[in-house]
Amino acid sequence: MFVDPEKALEALDLRPGMKAADFGCGAGFYTIPLARRLGEAGKVYAFDIRPEALGVARSKARESGFSNVETVRTDLEAEEATHLKEKSVDAVLISNILFQVENKTAVAREAFRILKPGGELMVVEWAEEKNSFGPPVKARLDRKAAEEFFLKAGFSFRKEFPAGEHHYGLIFRK
């Protein structure tokens, strides 16, 4: 079983009216469930470098009747990539992008910068076991390395949660 976004989001302390950032949103796998949980008073900033992915996420949001989603094309490895104000969001989601990002420090730094004090970071990544799908094993960031990486970036570890058979899920707090 792959990740169920609705179930995974239960690990975060999300409430209507909050603001969340979806780093590497792709086609909106988490964006739409986030928009539903945060409600019309909330806001989801969906970031991706690929315009076609953002187009799909935007269409899905529109089709689902969500006007609380803002899609933004950006390179998350750039300084202040989101262009959001410091301490402006309640939650950041980073799912399945760390294996393909060279400057993981920049991504972690940006998540930390935009999170409000007490805000939560959810990380979902490919587990290190070898299987016939997903990214090459050598490109994956193993669970322990991910935890150490985000601790070094200033986050505190809150908990691990089940993220499907081929992924791990971690929650950090600023």
C-alpha cells in the first residue's frame, strides 16, 4: 500500500483556518486533502518547480471547489524560495522530494523560516528497502539520516507515524 494522504495528514495537528505549505506538491496528492482539512478560512500554498504539475494541482483544486489553494512555481533549493513571510504558516509538508533534491539544507532552512513557532513539519519519504519501483535506493534518504538532518536544521522530533509500506513518516516541531 502506498501512502494514503488523508491518513498521513492525521499525524499533523491541523485545524480549519490554518495555513500550510506543500513543498514539491506535484499533481496535488496532499494539496487537495490539505485544502479540505483547512477549509475556506485556511490556505494551502502548493510549491513545485514543474509548471505542468502545478497546472494539474490547480485544476484539481478548482474541480473540487477549493479557492484556498495557491500554486507557486519555484525552486525550493533557492534562498527564500517560497517568498512567504517569516513565521507565516502553521504546517509544512515535504513528501517524496528529498531523494531528488541536492541542497536539502536549503529546503529545511526554508521550511524552518516560514513555520510559526510551534508549527509542524511533516516528512514522508521512500524507505530504504530495495523494491522494483521508486527512486534508486542509493538516492533515498534513510529514516535515521532524515531525522538527524532536520534536528540539525533546528527542528525537534515529535513522532514517527505509519506512512504506508514503502515510506516512512516523521513529524517535527519548530
